[in-house]
Amino acid sequence: MCVIATLERACLLPLLFVSLVLAAGEDVPVGHLQKLGSHRPMEGLVQELQHVPHPIDFYEQYSATSTPVILKGAARDMPSFKYWTDDYLKMNYGNETVAIEPGKKENRTRVALESSEIKFGDFLDRYNSSDVYMVNGVPEPMQKEMMMLSCTLCGGYLKYLSMNSMWFSSGGTKSVLHNDDADNLNCLMSGRKEFFMAHKSYESVIPFTKAGHVQIDVDAVDLIKTPQIKKVKWWLAEVEAGDCLFIPHYWLHQVRSSGRNLAVNIWWHFFRNFNHTDCLEATAEEGNQSPARKDLPQYRPFNENQMFEGESHRKRFIEVMFENNPEDPVKLSLKHLATIAVNTEEPTKDEMEKAVRIAKHMMAVGDKDKDRALDTREMYAIQVDLFIEWFGEPEAGYDEDSLKEPRDDAEQDENVGDSADEMGQIEELEELLPEDEGVVGDDESDQESDQPRDEL
């Protein structure tokens, strides 16, 4: 109730706005200026499994079909679940450096300006009494206690690993409505989380920012300003300590946490070439015509996996795109791709020529909208296998056989303009590329990236 005189005018403003809408002959939408999800009843709860499926079943029933699922109790035997109390973490890992973000209600613009790094022990001393939230990769010394589930231990998942993140707060956090370019397995060590989830097809309905989220207040959704939300059918995932939630790539989700809240998630890029042989015994048992499925361990420690294999190459390009403004990542022209691909201060002519060939391949494969530049979505959509083919394994050399000139129909992509000066150029590289036609990032084609996509 508006009982304080100085607040009376402010309290009446929403009522006045609603009155004006009604006077104009329009109905106030159900759920207007209320919590996300109030616009319609949920379709149901996300499916729960009381066991962790074999990788073949996990891929065929959930990953390949883009179906979220909660694996109940899947993390309860992990050392991280058993041991990661505040005292244990401070004693064993207090000197690790971690990143913290301001505000438990996510604001990606503010995060970009105000995020900082502190010692893990300092965060543990203050997080219960301040409005901060830790978002950080699992520090390397802690990775021996965080586990991969058995459903990811064969078939190809380990080959496509992207990155991991640890999310830690005293509860009360609220994320933006967003989606991710990779499949996501989120395991909760303590606390409780609720996920508002909607099918990836709604990405073509709701206006996304270039940074991959929807610009709405998740506590008071303006359904007049963003009427597309009214069309969204949604599901609820209720995740408890010890559970792991699988979130398929591009599924929309918004997360709310409660209680001391510590979760770790791992991303891998979706892949279509599941390796069934990798999940089967080498020979069939006597009396059987086909090999049996491999018996897999319950877990595998993070530190036994080659995290970021192949992704270290993609990461260099992504970092440049987000370097100056996380809310407005730039597109990369052919010239930028070649410049980043060189990856050395004093390249030889052969190295520069290889970088140009890689850039042509990247443009031919990734430029789905034919605007002669790659945006973040297109960059993430390039299969990680190709980065390994083009650049080799991390710390390895180029694969010469993969660097033949791309087919003729990609040659039109050579005539690509230059962009922001801050990306830097190499003079010798200029001689290998055509003259500028304009500035990618300031033209009409770049502005069109705000529009919803017709295809996922």
C-alpha cells in the first residue's frame, strides 16, 4: 500500500498507465508487470530421472532430441558435494583468485563495468552479508573434486567440451532470460534453483540482444512493450542439491536460486556424429551378435579431461568480438579473421598465407546470412572439429591438408571491408587481402542482427 506521502505519486503511476491503456480500449495482458511466467500457466515440470542414463541413451533420448531432463541425485557421490563447505573451501582453496559480479539480480551491462577479481577466501568471508555473486571457472586445484557424469564419458562429449563455470551466492539470485550456444549440464552442490524454460524455437519470436539475452525485467515483465512473451509456453525445472539439469543448446532459461547456492555447470557443443563404437566393447560376448555396451565409471574428474580442446582456437575470435562492449559484440570480416588467425607478433609470409586460407574457410562455413561477416552466433555454430583441422590440436601446428582453397562459391566472401581500428592490422597481411569496401559493424547488415532469426 502507498502509505507514505512522498511515495503517493510514484504508487499511482502504474495505475494511471493501466487506466490509459483501458481508456484506449486495450485489455491489460495477463501477467503484465508481474514475474516471468505469470503470463500463462506452465506446461508442466521438466522430466526427472532417478538414474544417470548410458551415454547412448542420453544422446538419443535427450541430446539429439533437444529434451531437458533432471538427473536426480546424480551429484551426491561427488567429492564436491560431500566436502565443499565454506570452511573446507577456505582452508584448501582460499588463495585462489575468482571473479565476482555486483548484484544478485543479473544486469549484464553493469557486470561488464563492475565485475572484479578477489581471493576466494575473501569472497567466502563476505558473500553472506553483501550483494555479490561469484561466477568463475572451477579453479584448477579444485577440478580433481568436480566430476563429469558417466552419461558423458563416451560417444564424443569429451571431444566437444567447451568450458565450465562455478556459480556461488548466498541465494536470492535472478538471471536474465537468455540462451546458450552449447549444451549445458548444471549440477547443484547446495541450495535450490528454479529454471523457467522455453523451447529453442521461441528464439525466433522474442527479440534478443546481440549478447544473447532478452531485455526484460524478470520480476515485472512489460507485456505491452514486449508482447511476444505472451506467446511463450514454458516448463519449470525444480533442481535440488545433488541434482544435475541438462539444458539443450538454445533453450531459453531464466534461473532463480535460494539458500547457500553453489553450482557447477559444463558446456559442450552439440554434435551430430555420435560415436557409438566408442561406447561399445571391442568384441561381442559369446552368444551375442553385437558388442555389449561398455561399463563406465560413475564419474570422471574434471582434471582428467582435456578441457577446451579445440575451443582454445575459437576463444581467440570470441574474445575479440566482445572485447570493447559485451552488450554489443562486433562482427568479424574476412580481414579480421585472417588477422586473428595469424596469432603471432612477427608472422612469416607462409604463416600469413595460411591465416588467409583459414579465414576463407571460416567465412565459407560460418557466414549463414551471407553478409560477409561472422557474428557470435555464427562463430559458435562452427563445429569444433573444423577448428582442430584448421589450427591443429592446442599447441600443435596447422593441418596442411585442411588448408586447401575453399570452393569457388565462397570466393565472393573475399571482398570484405575493414572494421574498428582497435582490432589492429598487420601491414603484410593487407597485401594478401582486397581493398576495403566499408566498415563492418557500422552498416545496415550489422544492425539487422538485432532481428529474431527464422532458423536456429
